[in-house]
Amino acid sequence: MQIPGKNLLGQRQTINRGISEDEKVWHFRSAWNVAALNCTTAQYEPILTGYSAYIKDHATALRRVNDRIDAEYRREAASRRDGIMAREAQMTAVYNFFALPPARARFCRAALDIANRHNLAPPSDPIAFAKDNFDLIEEPFELFFEEYEQYQRSSAQWDARYGERYGASQPGWVAVQEARANGVVIPTVTSDPTMVVTSAGPAGAVTDPETGVAVPVVPVQENVISQPITQPVPSDEDGAQN
């Protein structure tokens, strides 16, 4: 996954950087729309209720924002059609950003917080409400990017320290679980790697200690590019026996 980098000020260079005040309002509206579509369990019902009320009660003000953004795109484009296409491409990127699956749980909780406050005390100024809550709706993604970068650093550190012995951290997880199943002491952050002895185990499957799921271990074949794992399909004869 490609994580957006930061500028010299430490700001994450996402689709939400370098935008106008009108675009910030529209990105907020778009994010709330994504939440209404994706956060669909019963506990998140206020998100849809609040979003529907927000765009209905403030349709005129939001339309003016949208019209100003459209006009700006048309001014910067070579033709009206080019302006429309550029705006559509931008909005597709905005919706895709806020639909990022790994951040969805936090995103839904943030949207629920915003919706609950909106529903409890409907704002008279939709523009100010959008700007005041923009950072909150964006925060789940900022947190995910920070955590993913930390994961990448930790993974690289693990690979540098133990990768030669256990394999890369991805898919080194399988190698570690296989070693653990065979009684090998697995190093931790405070372990001395010189005191750890490894031994090869048979190929087959290892069990995830948390879920109990058997994860297949496929021996590496140097003369092939990839080794897909497929689900066996029962034959007609097998089906007749069931």
C-alpha cells in the first residue's frame, strides 16, 4: 500500500491538502455521504439520518458551494467538458479516499459522533459546521497512515534482525507459526537472537493460536514464479457420497 508522504510542515499530502475553503466543505459532505453508504449497522443509523437532514435543510447553501467549485474548474480548464471531467476525477478520488477499508471502523465512529451532535443540535450554519468537523472526519485516516508507517518500520527492523533465520515478516508470519508448532523458541523484542536455535519442520499447515484456523505452509519452489493455493472442488462422485 502506498502511504501519502508528508511535506516539510509535517502535513500528510492527501487529497485533502491544498484545497479551497469551498472544497473543504464539499469534501466533508462527501465524507459524510461515504459514511452513510458504508456504516450500515443499526448503531450507525444516526449517520444516515443526520446526513439526509444536513443536505435537505441546507440544500441552497451547499448548492452555492458546489456551483462555485464548478465555476473554478471551468475557469482553469480548456473547455467546459474538460472542467467537468477534472471535477469528476477529483471527486472520485475523494470518495475513494474516505472509503479506505482499513480506516472504516474509526471512520464510522467519527461520523457517528458528528451525526449525533448534528442531530442533537442541528446547526444553523452548514458551512461552519463542515469546517469545524473536517479534521475529525479526516483523523481516522491520518491515524491509519501513521500506524501503517510504524508497522512498516517494525517489519523492516524484524526482517533485519531475524529475517535471515525465519524468513521475511510477510510471509514470515507463517514461518514463525510453523517454528512455534515444532517447539522452536520464537524471539521477542527482548530476546537474544544468538540464544535461539532453529530447526526445519515438515511442510503442511500451522494453526493460528488466536483463531484456530489452519494456515497452509507451501514449500518454496525456486523454479516457479508463484504458487497459488486453491480450494479443492468436489467431484460429482464426492458429491454423491455426501
